[in-house]
Amino acid sequence: MPQSAQATEAGPSVVPAAVRADHMPAWLQLLLAGLFGLAHVAILLRLGLAMAGDAFWQRPPGDLAMATIGAEALLRDGWHFPLSATALLSSSAPLPIVYTDSMPWLVVLLKALGLSADRVAPMGLCILLGFVLQPVAALVLLRAAGVRRWEVLLAGIAFASFLPAWILRLHMHHLALASHWALLLALALAVQAVRQGVSGAVIAGFAALGALVIGLHAYLWAMVAGIALGGLIADAARHPAPGSALRGGLGFAAFLVASVLAAWLLGYRTENGAPTGFGFFSMNLLSPLVPQLSGLFGTLPAGPVTNGILDATGGQYEGFNYLGLGILLLLAAAALHLARHRVQAPPGLWRAALPLGLVLLGCLLFALSNRIILGSLALPAIPLFPWLDNLVSQLRASGRFFWPLAYLLPALALAVLARARHRQAVGAMLAGFVVLQAADMARLDGMLRATFRAPMSADFDPTPLRQPGLEGRMMTLHPPLACTRPGGWPLDFSQFAMAAMRAGMRVEGGPVTRLIGGRSCEAARRDALAGLQDRSGLHVFLAGQWPEALLLRAAATAPCRGFEMGLACGDPVLIAGFPQAVPAPPPPLQPGAARSFAAGGDGIRLLGTGWSMPERWGVRFVAPTAELVLPMPADRKGPARLTLRLRGPAAPGRTVIVEAEERELARGSIAGSRGITLAVPPEALQAGLLTLRFVVPPAGGDALDDHQRELGLEAISLDAG
């Protein structure tokens, strides 16, 4: 009986069995891929994370606490419209949990099935689904690329499951954002369209995926939208004609309509503040190639390194995209095979792939941002029009946009090697690459295990939240998330919000407030103080995020008690369980004595919004406006003279305007370390407090943002006399 061509490549005794395995039914391959993912999560973490009884969910850390608050609130509440809205996180209109990164479609489904927050952990189930669907989606992509060899498919699902960027994202608690299987499915549809044409099934698949992904995470939707566009116009590029262009346009319109409908059902709003940071949360050009957090090499110092990641801005952890040794060797082996065998694709295939290739090139350039950095070498920044800067800043963590390429490149490399002769040798080589990739992941795997090993320690006593009379009441947390100091959000405040919600209270503000309704942070602060007139609930002011003088103003407005994290204000009966007295006010400025804002100084007690946390020399401006609240001596008569020591870039300097009560007091161009003296009229003081507002006008069309580190405040002093 004649053997197949494949059989003659590697010997008759082994390959026929392999050929039979190649023809395993697709459904069985998908099932085995899912079991691979299930085994992966069982070995790396534990299956019990999907259950509410797992101890980890008592106090999950960081952003995961905020996601858990949103998910549990939706499950504990009745139905509202939009579908993801819950009244337990808002005193007015129900708040959609799309703004708490709680994977809303999953939680809506759990709620429809009648599962309660006491039985299932929604975010734990998100982890479980991610591990299972990651290899399943990778298998779908490889099959769309024409791969049928079982050993190549197995290597592909392993590489997708061992991608460093995916494991790090799970370690960083961004579970909804770690639904990378959605990118793999989008790439599978696009590759199918490139290879076999834009069919009705491809259009329907993209429409369904758009509706699904908008309920996972907005960043993933943006990537899927680009991939969908590149795939759906493949026919128009292959055979330019009105019919193919119309089919592609209608397909993308179906994708957009399905996405918009899903966004409306879930409760997305258009107002999202004015984020900054594009060019700060970027990808270093060396990130995919240089080992970082490697189990084999550690981190090679090819540039500035922070927490084991190549980071030249302070925010390039968002662009961590090291591919791993196994994948890098895989890409090299595929490139060598192409060079030696001169494999050529039909011209029509290249034309069809061109739109998708351009989209992915755009994703790469967007990941690098307009401030391309190679190791520690920063290329000249590309200026952006203000409207374009505002547009791209809506997706300011641009370093994430390398992910589609990080998945497609290994898939294409495997598709190339799947056509190679000497099947046994190729299979052995791929097995070696997978082992190297797994070994390179050892450090990241250990970090992930440590993340989910145990709950956070409790830094506050939740007992006062369970006292009679508080259940069903509204607890408003101040300030909202958008008005906190960068890097200064204490993780236990999210734990406090979760404890209040689990005690039966409704929670508004604090860590669950992404939007501030178009208000400025100064307006949000004024509204918080005015809201103290309502004694039906609790108002909690977080120390360390407000100038302490303003906390004391709150204490003078309403009955308040202190606790580990600040002040709880409201009806005396409701706050009786909070044990501490109101803290003493910060001392007023004393003539001739400078107040330092460097790390370790007491200037932090005077900071309002717009500042970084204290650094070695002082605090940086991180917004175009910043606020300082100064307690002034009670016996001071007449105008006061203040000297501000500011710090700016050596050249050419930046202009800083100082205002009080909407009156300009001084302005100057700050270069190096420079003092500004200003006279403060008595009418600028309110209840013994002086509120200074610092304004940094745009320079050359560039607004101040997080990556401009050299402009800030070092110290302030009240002149004698």
C-alpha cells in the first residue's frame, strides 16, 4: 500500500500514526486544548479560585479589589438598565460596572443564571476562563492558518499559554484585560478572510466578537476593531472591485453596529475625562527582544530598569512585551527556513494580507508612541496636534498594542515550519523551543503564584461598618479616583470600600469612581464639603489624598470621627463606632521657616490635586493645574509674602502662574531651581487657609503630562515681617 508524501519525509514507522492524529476531529482538538488550559491553571494556581469561598477573595489586592467590588455589587443588586448597572455603587443613577474593569458580560451572565456572590467569585471565574480559552483560541488561529500537524498545533497552544506579557498582565491584577483569547479569535477570523475570502461566516464572527469584546475591556475592543478592519477589506485588496469593497464595508459596519448595541446595553458613556500619558505608558523598542523577568537570564540592563522591566519613562511596564527565548528561537528558525527554501505565496495572498499587515504595523507604531525610545536612547519626539493628542490619550497605555503581533508572529512562524520536510526533526526542535519558553517563564510564573497565594493583610478594622443602622445607608468616599495623587492610592482604601459593600452599605466615590461628570477636581472637593449637610449616610475622607487642612475644614462642618485612613463624618449615631478622635491640624506656616516637599518632609500634608508623590527633591506637576492649601498664622495682619522655590528644566524653562481666589499673584519662567516671591492679600484667606492654584500653560503646543519630570515644587516659606 503506498504511503503518503508526509510519511516518506520522516520514515514509515512513525509518520502514519502522526498523519492519523493530524486528522483528529476539530471538536476533539478543541476539547484537548481546553483540558491543556485547565491543567495549566491547576498547576500554576488552583481551580478553587473560581469559588467565593477561596480565602484570596476575602481581600484581593490592587485593581483587582475594584473589579471585585463592581462584580459583587452587580450580583447583589436587582436588575437595572443598562444591564451592567448597579445602584449599590451610586447615590444617583445606577453605575455601569464597565468602569470597574469587572468583565461585565460574564457577570451579567452569572446574574441571569441566578448565581450569587456568596457562591461564585466572578473574577476568579475570569481567570479560569482565560486559561482555558487561551489555548483553545490559539488552536483556532493555527487551524485558520492552515496548520494541521498535531505536534505544531501542540507547540502553538503552548506558546500562546506561555507568553510573558499575558502572565504579567494576570500578575498585575488586570484580569479582564488579560482576556487575550479575544485577540487570538480576531486574528483567526482575519487570517481566514485573507486565505479564503470574506465570507458571511467571517462577517458574522467579527460582529459577534465586537459585541462580546466591548463587554470585556475597551482596550481589547480597540485592537479587535483594527484587526477586523484589516481582515474585512482583504477581498477588496485582493480583487479591487465595487462588490468586494461593498462587502468589506458592510462587514465592518455590522461589526460597529453590534459593538455599539452591546455598549448601549452595558451602559458605556462618552464622557471619560481628559486622560494624559500617551508616550509615557509606551513600549520600549527593545522590549520584545531583551530578556526581562526571565527565568533563564533575569533582566539584561539594555536601558533603565524598574522592577525588572526595561522602563525609560516610569510607565513602560505597560509596554512589557518580551517574547521569551522559545518564541524568539521559533521566529529565527522560521526566518531561516524561508531564506533557505524561498517559499513564495501567491500574489493574490500578499495583496489580501496587505490591509491586515498595515493595521498591525500601525499597532506597533502606536505601541511605540510619538516618543520612540530604544533602550535608554530617546529619539526626537514627534509633535502632535492638540486634538490628536487628546484622541490618542483615550488609549494612553499604548504599549499594550503590540499584543496582536506577539500572537500572530509565532502563529505564522509555526505555519511556515508546518510545511517543512523532516517532520520528526521539526517536531523535536519545536519541543525544545517549548521547554526553553517554559523555563524562561519560571520567574513570572512564581510572581503569579505569589500574587494569588493569599489575601492582603488587613490594615483597618471593619467592625465599625457592621454596626446597627448602617446597612442600606450610602457611604460616599472622597476623593474620586480621578482626583487622587499619582502613585499614592493606598490599596487598603479599596479594601475599605469592599468591606462596606459587603456589610450591606451602598458605596459611591473613591476607588469605584472613574468619571467625575465633567467636573474639575476642585469642584469635586467643594461638592464633597457641601454634601456634609446630608446626615443620612457617611462621608469618608481619605487622609493622604486631601490636604489635611481641608480635612479639618470638613471636621468643622459636620460631626466626624477619625480612623486608620482618615475621617468618617455624618450623624453622630452612625459614626459612633469609629474609635479615634479627629487628628490635630497641621501647624501653620511660621515666618522664616521653610516647609519642604521632598520625601520625608511634612509638605505632603499641604498638597491638593495635581502633584506627584514626594520624590527626593520635591513634588512634580502631573497636571496643567495643581493646588496647595496652606494654614496661615491666626494673628497675621495685612498682606503676607511667600517665597516658592520651584524647579524646572535647565532650558528653555516652563512658565508657571500662581493664583489665589481667581486672582493672578505671580508668574515666572522656571529653569533650574528658582524662587518666586508673591504678595498675598488678606481677602485671599478663607477661614485661615490660603489656597494657591498653580497653572502651567502649554509650551509649544505640548500640555504638561506625566512624562515631564523636571517641573515641580521644592519648598515654600513665609517671609518674616
